[in-house]
Amino acid sequence: REHGGSRSAHSLLRPCKTIVDLWSSVSRDYPGIQLQIVPFDDTYPEWLNVLENLGKDLDIVAGIYPSTRWKRRCQILPLTEIPLCCAVSRQNPLSSRKKLRLPDLYGENLLMVERGDTKFIDALRDEIEKNHPQIHIQDVASYGTGVFNQCDRTNSVMVTIGTWAELHPSLVAIPCEWDYTVPYGIVYAENPSALVLEFIGIMKKFSKIG
């Protein structure tokens, strides 16, 4: 910290490699800022603790940020949009598909984060409930390793992003023929330090949104 470090959180669900790679491409022009990597656990309580203490123990978190429950806890620099896809067990007949359509999921149990957690996934839920009631939605409280295990154990389908499904060796991610996405970027404190603001200003040049 005393050397001008910006502390980036890192976990399995929220890896910071993309941000590290982007920063490495310009860091030589900003020798006064060093990016320090700080690991944390992916449990939901720990994640909420990270959000509550941004600017104290950690400065930034890179990853998707779909949850509306984060309001008033942080600011966000959007960088790009990541398509939602479906993950299934390798034992599921759907695992051989190159792409899925909603009718392909008829009769399946679809694991989705509960309504109200994120407007991005709620939009997909709205379409399913209105036009595809043959899909059985099953709520999960939050995404974590337990949900990945549940998807595999119960032979269900899970709404996710491609990189997350790759975290579980028994699951495969399949692209879907829909336009639903979640934003990806950098989460930082409501009242960031001057150093973090400088870092965010630099990273804005990489944004593909707006």
C-alpha cells in the first residue's frame, strides 16, 4: 500500500486475470501505481464482507456484477457485456449440443438466482415464465461452488457464464440463442482514494460500453 498499490481481490468466481492483463499493457506508463493481488473466499457472506469493506482491506474487484443487492455499497466501471449461457452435467444429453434454444430446456429443472437479485437474469426469467412454462425454474440464493455441485448432482441445467462453468470439472457450458447478458467490469468503493480513482480513470480506456 505504501508503494502506491491498488489492492485487487481475487477468487475462483471473481478472478482478476483480465484486469491484470489489461493493466500490464499500460503499467509501464504509470510507475507510481502497483497492482497488488489479495485472495478471498467465494462464500456469499465473505463476498458481502468484501463489498462492505471496499477501500479498507481491498480496493477493487473484477468480475461480473449482476446483483441489485450491491446498491449503495460500491461504484462500478463497466468494461463489457458477457452472454449468459447454460451449464449442464457431462452426463446430461444436452451436453453434446453446440448451442441451446429455450425449447431445448422443456422438462428440465433450470437453476437461476432468485428473483430480485439481478435485473439481468430477471429479464430471462420473465421470458421463460411468460412464453416457456414447460421449463421448471428452481431458485438458488446465490452462485457458489454448492450450486455447481447441485447442478451436477441433480442433473439440472444452470444459468451461468462460460468461465464459471469451467470451474467445475463435471460441467460444460453451452452458448444459448438469446440476447441476455450480464455486465463485466471493476467494482470499487463509494468513496475511493485518489490512487484508486486514478487507476479507474486509466482503466476506462478499455471500456467497450457506451
